[in-house]
Amino acid sequence: MKSNSSAGHAVVVGGSVAGLLAARALSTSFHQVTVFERDTFPAHTVARRGVPQGRQVHALLTRGAVGLDGLFPGFVDAMTAAGVPSGDGQADFSWFLDGHRMAGATSGLRGFGVSRPQIEEMIRDRVGALPNVTVVAGAQVDGLLVDDGRVAGARVRRHTGAEESVAADLVVDAAGRGSRALAWLREFGYPVPEHTAVRTNVVYVTRHYKQEPGLLDGRLGTTVVPYPGQPRAAVVVRQEGDRFAVLLAGLLGEEPPTDDAGMIDFVSGLAGQDAADVLRSAVPVDEAVKMRYPESTLNHFDRLDRHLGGFLVVGDALCSFNPIYGQGMTVAVMEAELLQSLLQEHGTQNLAPRFFASAAALLAEPWSLATGGDLRFPEVEGERGPQDAEINGYLDQFRAAAAVDPALGTAFLKVANLMAPVTSLLSPELMERVQRAGAQ
Ligand SMILES: Cc1cc2nc3c(=O)[nH]c(=O)nc-3n(C[C@H](O)[C@H](O)[C@H](O)COP(=O)(O)OP(=O)(O)OC[C@H]3O[C@@H](n4cnc5c(N)ncnc54)[C@H](O)[C@@H]3O)c2cc1C
């Protein structure tokens, strides 16, 4: 084992979306940032082993696109230049909420038909070009180095089998749901956080098809959202490479099949028929791929009374959401913005408790949005507040009313795209509109 010296060196574990974005945030305050990624990166824009969800449809929420454009100026234009289709999230998209088709309008929310490998590659190219960031592929972090109550670095093993100890002032764990952060904390005698889990047993199936002009009527895409009594979702979206991506999802025991006839059957009873049309007539370009996502998990690092100094956890390793809501990458963007601003305000002083407290505040909104949606299903176990039934009753009316009043649809999509808080749906003006639409 050899040892590197450190001077303002930060190490990031995992070179996926959250790790790369964390590196971008750290690059403004640290002399040198090294991202260690276990995988080797593919030569073409395809999914890789360490990110199996990369083969499934990923939505980039408007808040995520805005944030990426801030972290990497020109990012949105570069997506367009790379052939990523985009359009208005309401006017160019059909939405089916609780079986009702949302009324169309220009929302000003831009939606993108971008695949997960494409977005990761674009972020990686930009992070890799930062002069003080090195992205090392084929390098697994096996553990931490700890000295005097602080992180002192990481133990890294290369694909060749070579091992080294890398000195660092900060280690950021962005290793996703398989993160070993808790085991590492235990190893050094540190307390591990409690966690909250909400189990929905989501099953995803994605397949890609050649785009055909006659399908989707020129729209960017369509989404049929699951709801109590109909735990199935269907999404069709135009993507770069002249493809349609079709996603079928089931929750709570519903399982989309992967054969042609079964997939058509799965969507034939749903409110929107775009997915069925594509499945019946478009030409597939790959095999259908299935993935299971048992539960959303939130680790409460903010509640720890003792932190390992200089050790942070971000992205899915910190909080992982039911993918139906499309929040993971956007939240990783928001965490990177947070990390950058905390470092700019007070440097690395007390960074771990400051970061985890602020991240908990940041996560509260998307977590309550996602788990609030999950807890509408009576089968889902979890804590329900005394006012939930009343609020859910109103939101049921809201979704139905959005079929009549397009302003309600816009307000709903702003919340879903993390551009407005859930509480904005409870404003007196919108409540009145819901009542008026209900009376029609
Ligand atoms: C089915 C599914 C659908 C989803 N859909 C959406 C969506 O529509 N929109 C959205 O925004 N998000 C979605 N997500 C979430 C999104 O994929 C993640 O939030 C996003 O990839 C960020 O995750 P991450 O970077 O924290 O972790 P990951 O993407 O899981 O990456 C972890 C990385 O760490 C590496 N690694 C692990 N251990 C080590 C180690 N010891 N040393 C070095 N490297 C290591 C892995 O190889 C991998 O590259 C979905 C997730 C799933 C499962």
C-alpha cells in the first residue's frame, strides 16, 4: 500500500449522477477532487452494470434541468444539440391523473426526453473537464481511513487488484442504494442513523421502439399515473436517437410482463391508449428489461448526536425515492447546490452536521410528495397524519378538476416538477377553482 499526501483533497465514492454532481460542487472549494467509480465507463451511451436502473425510463424534472443549467451553463442547449427532444410539460404531454385526462395548456415547464445514460455521460464529460477533478474508473472504495475523530482518506482497490490508501480531508459517499456507509461507520464505532422505509414493491419494465410519425400525434410523451384501485403506470416518451421509450410499471403486486402480448394486455384497460398504440404498431429496437424497486428509504443522519467529521452521504445512499415520481436525479442536483453553498458560506467547518441538517430540510418536500402519493394506497404501510384524509380528499377533487381547468393542471405539474411546494395547491385561489370545476 502506498499513501498519497493531501492538501484540500476530497474523495467521492461513486461516479454516477450524485457523485459527479457532488464533485462539481466540491471543485469550487477543494484544491483537488477525485471521484472513484467501480465500473469502467462504456464507450457508447449505454447503461452500465453499476447503474442497472439506467436501462429504465428516467424523467428529468424541470427543477433538475434548471439546476443542471446552473451548475453547467449551457447544459440544456447541449441536450438539444445532442438530439434530446423537449417540449412543454403540459401542452406537449398528455397526463392522466386518477384516470382523468389533464386539460392542455402551456405551462412554461420544459420537459425532456433524455435517457439516463445520455444525461450521465453529459454530466461526466463536464465534470471530467474541470481542471481540479479526476474521475477514476475501475476503482472501488473498500473502506475509510479514520484518524482522531475525522475521516483521513479512503482505501481504494483497482481492477488490477492494486490497493492504495488515498489521503483526503473529506469523503463523500455517493455509492447509491448499495452504499456501505453504515457498515463503515459501525467499523469505526460511530452511531448509524435510523431510517424510514415506505414499501410499494414497484416493478418497472422498459423497452425502446423506433419512432413513428403517426404515433403520439407529435406530442413529446404521455403518462398514465397509478392511483388506488389502478396500481399500474404507463409512460411513452420520445428520446434522443429517434426512439420511443415505453415504461410499464406496477405496484403492490402488479407486475408488467415482458412479452409483446402481455405488455399490450397490461395497458389495454388504462385511461390513455398511447402506450398500447406504440406497443401494437412500433418496431422494437431492444428487449424489454425488468427491474424491481421494493421500497423508498430515507436515512436520518441529521438525527445523529455524533458525526464522523469529514464524511458525507449524498444521492440515493442518503435518500432513495419511489422512481414513479422521477425525483432522484433532480434531488441529487439540489444536494450539489446545497453542498456548494454550505462550503462557500463556512468552508469545511462542522460540515457533516451542517450538511445533514440542511439536506434533511431539502429532502422533506420531495419525500413527503412521494410518500404522500404512496400512502394514498391503503395497502401501503406508513404513518398517516390526522389531516391526511382531508387533504387527500381535496387532492382527489383537484386531480379530477384538472381535467376541466388547465390552470389546475399547471399548478399540479409545478409541484410534481419540484418548482413549487405542495402547499401551493392549498391556496384559496386554487381551492375556489377546484370547487368551480367540480360544479361544472
Ligand atoms: C427503476 C428506477 C427508475 C428511476 N427513475 C428515475 C427518474 O425517472 N428520474 C430520476 O430523477 N431518478 C430516477 N431514478 C433514480 C436515479 O436513478 C438516481 O437517483 C440517480 O441515479 C442518482 O443516484 P446515485 O448517483 O446516488 O446512485 P447510483 O446511480 O445508484 O450510482 C451509484 C454509483 O456508485 C458506484 N459504486 C458503488 N459502490 C462503489 C464503491 N464502493 N466504490 C466505487 N464506486 C462505487 C456504482 O458503480 C454506481 O456508479 C430511478 C431509479 C430506479 C431504480
